Amino acid sequence: MENKEKKYGDIEMVHRMTVIKRIIHWVFFIAIIGNIITGFYIAYPFLMFGNSPVQADSLSTGVLNSGETNRAFIMTWMRDFHFIGAVTIDVIFIVWLYLAFFSWKEPLYKSFIPFGDKIEEAWKMLKHYFTLKNKPETGRYQDPLNAVIFTLFHLLILLQMLTGFQMYVASFTGTSAVGAWWPWLMHFSTDWTLAVFGGLTGVTLTHLFIMWLIIIFIVYHIYIEVWRSVMWKEGDILIPFGGYKYMRNKSEPE
């Protein structure tokens, strides 16, 4: 069924998202949601649970003779899950970037990079959203307006990765478990954010601000896909689940 498309009168069932892209979509979504939740806690640690380690005989020594910190402090777990989610997002982003230009079936740059007459088509789509008139024809690729929004979204993800790496590398004092090349690479690729955003505090605030922009995008993305499915009756909401949608061969009359 992956490579087959069917026509039902003036409606055609078109393939919009391969299995690999659907996997990328959902792994990306789960990792981002997980990092939003853990990021909220890291920014504002509002609870703590677990068994406290047993203190040594003398309270003045400050030495723990049993137990691990992750049994007493949820922050340890939150940071671990945040790092795991961040690495997952990084890997998925690299895979997405590769497929955007080198996918043998459907290079994403054809729909995700808006240029030329696509800008005019994006403006027409925006006007349709506000007036419900002159609906542009849809096809197997993202419409130009979504292309602009998704391009900006992935640039936000890239900036979020870089600011996150800068906060991560700020605690490095020398080498690391994998060698000195890793801290050097992190500093080399992210130290410019310190100058742009006014130091580590500015980088941290930028990281948090981008998180809110990502949350806004997620709400918008879900809303607009439901809206399109209801108003256009083309099943756009089904794309990330089954990979297909319906396309009307001609725009509906006003």
C-alpha cells in the first residue's frame, strides 16, 4: 500500500509521509515533550522525593556512608532524562537534515524550503485561513505556508540545541570521558552564543524562551491540522498515522 495511490471520483488518496518519516515525527515529538517536562523541572525544581542517604556519625563531617544522591534528589533523574531527550533530538535532527536533501523517495527540501513563487502561494494560503475563500490546491508536498513555518521551527530547534550545548559545556574544566576533543568541539560550536546573548545567563534565558516558542508551535501545529481536516475534509490529521491523505483535484468554489 505504501507505493499505491487511489482515486475516488474527484478525490485522490495521495502518499504524504513514509514509514521512516512517521517514525522520525513521533520520536521527535516524544523527545521534545519529554524535554519540555524535564526542562520545566530543571528551571524550577518544585518537588523532591525518595529515601535520603544516611548521614555519617558526626553531622560536621558531611560524609554520606550509604545511599546514592539519585535516591534523594529527583533533579538527578530529570537531568539524565533531559540529556537523553536532547541526544535523541540531536540524532533525529541530523537524520532529518540528511533526508531533507538525499532521500531517494521524497527529498524534503522540495516542500520545506520556500523560495520563488512559493512565497506568493504561502501568502495566498494565509489569506485563505482568515477569509475561508480561494482555497489553494493541495498535493503530495507541504503547502508553502507550512513550509515557511516548519523551516522556522527547525531553525529554532537548531538554536535550542546550540544553547543547550553551551549550558552543558559551561561546567567542563578540562577533558572528558571521551577525550579533550569533545569539550573543544562544544566550545568551538557554541561559545558564540555567549557573545550574542550576553553571557551564560542570557543563553539560559534564550533556551527557556525558545522552549515557549516550541510549545506555541506544537499547539498551533495540532490545531491547524485538525482545522484543515474539518474544513477541507482531506484527512490531514491522518498523515502522521497512516502516511496518506485525500486530495481534491480542484479547489472548492467560494
